[in-house]
Amino acid sequence: MERLSSRERLIQTTAQLLQEKGYYGTGLKDILKLSGTPSGSLYHYFPDGKEELTAAAIRSAGRRLEKQIETTIENHPDLYRALQEITSRLSQELIDSDFQKGCSSIYLKWQNLLSTFLQRSEMKEDQVKPVSILLLAVIEGALVLCRANRSIEPLEIVSKQLENILNILT
């Protein structure tokens, strides 16, 4: 297994802590300790400190999830099956993180991925954006309920109901 560079360790550690503790709960000392990186490296790679490092961590986490969604969509020609797999993966991430993860500012990219898939599934052009927003909101709403209830049941219910929703909308 390839050893991560100091820069990459800082980014990944920051992404992890942001998901678990949020921006204000994540301190530079925690990042340095958990990443095993000296403070000189932090300011070498991120001269503007926490703000610059946070931006890099959010971009990195967003790209990782974006890649997972793209791969899922590419591997499933059926929209319902693709959405089921996405919700299943998100459910597992919630369980694995003990329902702590959830910080993300990448919603527009996710919506665009859904829009692209809806266009390929021959949805009417004027329905693509509203339906992609609806799907994203339904999934994100289920995630909020999962965290609040400390249960994946809302996401499981949504996953099962997506087929009905798509049949009505398409």
C-alpha cells in the first residue's frame, strides 16, 4: 500500500474531522496529531492555514463521493437500480461513521450528475432539473432523518419508494 504524502494526510485527516466534528470543532492541533504531520508541513502546503486546508478537504471529499456516484451510474443503466446502490452506500457510510459524517457542500455537483443521468434516460428536458433536485432532496432528507433517528430506516424506505416516484415522473 502506498504511503500518503504529508499534504494528502493533512487533507484526508481534515476531511474526516470536518465530517465528524464540523468546522468549529476541528482544531489544527487535532489535525496535526491525527495526521502525524509536523506543523511546518501544514503551513508549507497551506500557507493560509485552516481555511485553505478546509477548502482542499471539502474538494477532496466531494471528488471522492462524486467518483462513487459516477461509477455507480455508469455501472447501472437502470436509474432505479443506480439510486438504490447510491442510497445503500450512503446508508453503510452512516453506519460506519456512527452517524457522525455529513458535512458537504458539493450538492450542485451531485445534482448535475443526476441531471446527466436523467437526460440519458430520455426524461423531458424541462423535467430534468426539477426531478434531479427532488431526488437529491429526498435522499438528503432521508439522510437527515437517519442521523436524527440513528437509524437507516428512512433511507431504506426512500430507496424502495424511488421506483414509484420515478414511474410517476417519467
